Amino acid sequence: MSDGQVSEKHGTGRATSSAGEEGASVRPGPALHTRLALHIGVDQGGRKLTPKGRATQQRLLEAARQAFGEYGYERTRVADIVRLAQVSHGNFYRHFKDKDDILLAILLEMHGEIRQETRRGPGANPVPSEDDLIERNIRFFNHYARHRHLLRVAREAAAQGEASSFLDLWLDMRGLFTRRTARWLDMLKERGVLPDSFNAALMAEALGSMTEQMAYVQVGLAKTLPRPEELDELGRVCGSIWYRAIFAGQGEAVLPHMEAHLAPAKSGHGDGEPAR
């Protein structure tokens, strides 16, 4: 791979060059787009479900949440899901290809919620304060805590590598966050807040990986659910690291004038912003 290229194998937007420019332009792989449009409200053949069919699908999703939460990824079987949902194996395969498929459907919904909770509001200044980044990280850790068992299972599933069809799909889904952060950092470079040499794609990957690993170890693997004040402290530490890693090394003259230099974003949808 030559300089300036980005690995697109898993859609993570990880750069191998020092420029970091390509990371913001990588799009999710076709596997993820297929999954995003898949299943909810339709069967495996893409046919719209009847009210009875939608009810069955919802029972399967609820049963899968319970099974994965109780048994973990490796020990959960389709048989466990259909038993808890009280439906037949045939009914399961009308809705989902396998256990990876139903796990991804559950996680996509949760990740959509995280993306909504951690994006900046309409009209917000694209240069956040340290308090802004702390608040977004606190929201992320609290959301992770609410779904910690399933998000831990997702990591376990991805760790199976070639033994699981989930790895590429999970990395594609994860890449949505790193690419969003990289787009935001590239926008700051274009406006002169960050220097041209700033590696947006690599910084997005590093900060995202740090936050994800902190959540996995401190929340997902914790024997008991962390208390609210402990989650807040995780958010404060990570939010401060985000702010200082991005802005603190850019020279004394930059920080005092960042907010005055930038007008609020024209877009009302909050795209191109820090993830998590």
C-alpha cells in the first residue's frame, strides 16, 4: 500500500500514511449497507412483514438480547433464542440468517442511539470546549453502561476472527464513528484551526480506540455496574484527553481565538463532528 492510501478492507478508515487526508472520505462497505437496510419489518426475502410477522420478529430480537446477555457470544445458540422466543427454527431463519445476523440487528439500533446522543446540536459551534467534549463522553459511557452486556458480547464476537462472520461487519459499523470524527477534524483543518500536517484519520482512530477500550474494560468487563459518579469520571478523563490531544498542542495563539474564528455550522444535522 502506498503513502496516502487508507485501508478499506474493514471500512475502519485507518490511515497508513502521515497525511491522514483519505480517512474522512472512506464510506461503509457494502456489507454494512446491506445490513442497515435489512430485516426490521421485512423477512429474509425482503418481503414486508404482516403485523403477526413483525410481532414474531420483535420476540426474536428480545429473546436474542436475553440470550446473548446471559450466555455470551460463544455459548449462545439459535436454539436458545427460539426457545426463549417460543418460535420454531424455521421462523427464525425467515427473519435472520444466523446468530451473527440477529446480533448485528440489535447492535445497529444501539449504535444509532449512541450516534444521536453524542452528536453536537443544530447550529452548535464546530469547535467544542473541553466541557462539551466531557459532556459527550459522559453520555457515551452512560449509554454503554445501559447496554454493557450486549456491547461486551459484540467485542467477543469480533474477536473470533475468521471463525465468525461478524468481524468485518462489526469493524464496518465501528468505522462509522471514526470516519465521523475524521470528517470533523478535516473540517477544522480546512478552516485553519488545525495545521495541514495534522493526521485527522489517525487521530480519530486513536481517540476512538481509547474511548472504546476504556468502556470495554472499565464498564463492560466490570463485575458490577459502575456507579453514576464513576461513569461521569470516565467521561471527564476521556473528554479532557480528546480536547488536549486535538487542541492543546496547536500553539498558544490558536486556542483563545478558536470560537471567535469559527461561525456556527450551517448544517442542521450535526454531521462532521466528534464521535463518541
